[in-house]
Amino acid sequence: MIDENTDGTDVAVKVPTNVPIVDYLILGDDPHLVANECKECGARYFDRRNACARCGKVEFVSARVSNEATLRSFSVVHRAAPGIPVPYVSAIVQTDDGTSVRANVVGLNDPMKVELGMRVRLTTYGCGTDDIGTECMAFGYVAA
Amino acid sequence: MGDAVWVLGASMTRFGRYPDLDSVDLAAQACMDALADGGTTIHDMDVLAAGSLFQPPGMGQRVQKQIGQTGIPVYNVTNACATGATALRLVYMAIKAGEAQMGLAFGVEQMGKMGLLRGGSKEEANVYEPSGRHGAVTAVDGILGTETMPGVFAQAGMEYAYENEGVGFEQFARVAFKNHQHSTLNPLAQYRKEFTMEEIMSSPVQSYPNTLLMCCPTGDGAAAAILVSEERLRSLPIDVRKRAVKISASVLTSDPWVESGQVQPDVNTLTRNAAAQAYEAAGVGPEDLDLVELHDCFATAELIHYDNLGLCERGGAGEFIDSGGPFRDGRTPVNVSGGLISKGHPIGATGVANVYEVTTHLRGEAGDRQIKGARVGLAHVIGLGSACGIHILEKSAA
């Protein structure tokens, strides 16, 4: 990859060794999720919004989402589109600061060991590599 | 009184698979039958609303070419699984607004064997580049939870199980047991086979707790209804008039904001809101309903709608199914047609077909599956995104 310096000369840019699967996952030493939070009412969104869907105000700040959560619902998915490994545990968790997140529960020996109300914690793991060797990092939740 | 809108005619094709027909054929058949059922022709119609989700554009105009091009306004409607109900309500609104005296609404879908809905295929990108509203570098279905319909509705049901006692795999399975059993009496159902609880619970898991026999099939079919103003109805012959059924409430809602809505569709709040508005408009309560056709795309969905529609105590959906409440001989028969699970769910047709079903019972013309003496019924659909349509129908004298 080639970028341009401020003085106009080309400079080689280091290819990142990994990328987050979505832009609301922040990698590094302290992986976590971020959300666009309405300054007025605190409603959080993982994507961009023109106005808050709850209160209609238009100012947002970036907010860190808690890594600790409680599992509110799940499904053990046995049938999926071709190429997606099954079974896997899809879950809706609610973080300790009140944000709902959809992700897989990972690290269970048996998918049916998943339990409503279980305490979970955010984790990250590699879920694929592209042609130039960049690893895709996904997030999921493990039993806490 | 005096400005109500009535169902004058209604019809549906049997739901199933029609590889030798196309969606225009199916819709035209339902429309011709509904027009004849109401003692009318296309030349009596002031407005046409056509509902379909996966068909090519211009469905209403293409059906006109089959049944009569009279130059009336045509509205092509799409609103997820609430498409048919939305088309019906559009005609209702045109009559309410005084712009039409009589109108035709139809819904149609030809899905063939589409298989699993939603959930992208996993394609490994050559070079990861963020795209879309979440800057995703690859398809996230199956990695960040599920986007498949059986899974999304499984999660909706399991959240209810988390919040309420007495709800689990067995209660969800019993919903499917009931609807398969009901469908054996309905000649228009796609499937008419009874299954044991054991067969339902041991059929292949799609998305736990939804097994194959707890999921609606894909299929083909159409349904149509003729609506008429009260004023115009009164000018019609007595034998036509006495079969008309009154629409006591027609409601459409969408999602209000809820915290979890951005990651998991909330099928509850908008259904509760629609139900409250519909009961208020009709001046009836859930205890007055003689039958309900509700949106059982999956067994997990039907169970939570018992609660959302007020058919049981708050939190009491498990007890309601366990005590037999929604069976055809129970307190409030639910999905005596077999429901989406067994009657089938050609998406655009569903919201008109359940109005056909309720209408047929209120007319006392439902044959073997007739709920005796039915006077008030409710038809409910929900489309993810979301849209909820509720119609309350009453047997009444015009």
C-alpha cells in the first residue's frame, strides 16, 4: 500500500496485521466496543444516525461499551447459509452499562451448555485471513 | 355507525407449490374469486392495492391486464411480512377518506423452494475492506450472532423464556403441535399432517428451540379481498349484504425505539401498541375474540404473541398453551387455519389470507374447521423491520 506524505513524497505504509470485523470493535491491548451515544438521552448506536431514534437530538459522542454482560437470549443455530460452520450459539447480551449486543457465545465445549442469565465477558479471536495476510478479528462472549 | 368499511368478498388460493403457474396467475385467480364472492366485477372497483415482496415490480398493473384494465389507481405495496395487511389497509383508508366506495386488495407470493431466509453466505474477501454501515470487512452472519429468520425468532422466544416462568422447548413445540393438528381440517393449507410432540421435538433443529416442524415453509399462493363502504353496501342486494363482515379496526404500527432494537428486532412493542389501538377502535377486548389468526412464522413467535395480544395474563403464555387455551376447543382458538407453520406463508399473501380466514368463520362458511357461532375475530401479521398490522372483524348487520 502506498500513501502520500505531507510533502508530496510517497511512503510505504505498514500493512496492518489484523483488522476488526466491524468498526465498532476496537482492538489493541484492551479490546472493547464503542458506540455513538446521544448526548441528550444516552441512547447508543453501533452505526451512524442523523438524529437520535429515541429523542430526535442530533449530537453524539463516542462511548466505550462495558465488556461485562449478562446473556438475555440465545439460539443454537444448526442451519445456516453455506460455508458458515454450525452449530454455533448466537446470543443477545446486555452489557453492565445497559447496551444490548448481538454476538456468538464462544468457548463452550457443548453449545447446549449455554444458559439464560449467564454472566459473560467480551473476547476477541481471529476468524479469517485475507490474501495479503491480514487477519480478521471478531468478537464474541465467553462465560465469565 | 354509517361510515364503517366492510369486507364484501374474500378468497385465497390453496397455499402450496405451483411450478406451472406464475405469481400473476395466482393473484388473478384469487382476485377473480374474491370479486365473484362479493357479487362484483373489476368494473365496480375504484381502487386496487397489490401486495408482494419478492415479485417483479408492477404486480398490480400486471394483474389488471389479466382481470380488467379499467384505469383505476393502483398502489403496489411492500412492507415485509405485513405486506398483505398493508395493501388491505390501503384500500380501507381510501374508502375511509371518501375517495373510493369499493376497492380490491390482494397479496401474492411465489417463493418456490427459496429455503432459509436471510443470513448472508460466507464469502471470504480477497482483501479486507470495511464496507456498509458497520464498517464490516466480511459477512458477519454466523460470527456476530445470527441473521437467519429461525434464529432471530428463536431469540425473541428465548428472551420471553428468560423473563417469564414456565416457558421452554416443550411449550414452543406444543404451539407447532396445535397448528399442524388444526391444519388437517383446512383444505387450503399447504400441509395437512398431524405430528406427535415427539416428532416435533426430534425433527432437525434449525435454530434451537425451533426445529424444522416449528418453522413455516416457503410456498406460493395468493389471497384477495373486496372492501366496500357502508353507504355502498346498503345499496346492494340482501343476499350480498348479509354475508358482508364489518371491519371494526384496521391498524398499522411500526417500531418505537427500544434499547435492544438495533441488534434484535423487537416484535413485541409494536404488536402491543397495535393491539391496544385495535381493541380501543373496535370497542372489544381480547376476551371477546372468538378466533385469532396471528403471525406464527415460527413457534417461538406465536407463543409471545399470546401475551402481546392480551390473550393470556402478562407472562402467562406458557400456561396458556399448556392449558389448551389456543386450541380450537379452547378459550381463544388461535390459528385454526393451521397458521403460517402449516397453512403456509407465501409472504405477500399472508396478511390478506388471515383476513379471509376470519371472514370465512364469521360468515359460518368454514366447513370442517368452522368455529361455531364465531362473531368477532382478529387477524395479526408482523413484518420485521418492523410493521404490525391488525384487523378486527365482526359479524354484524349492515
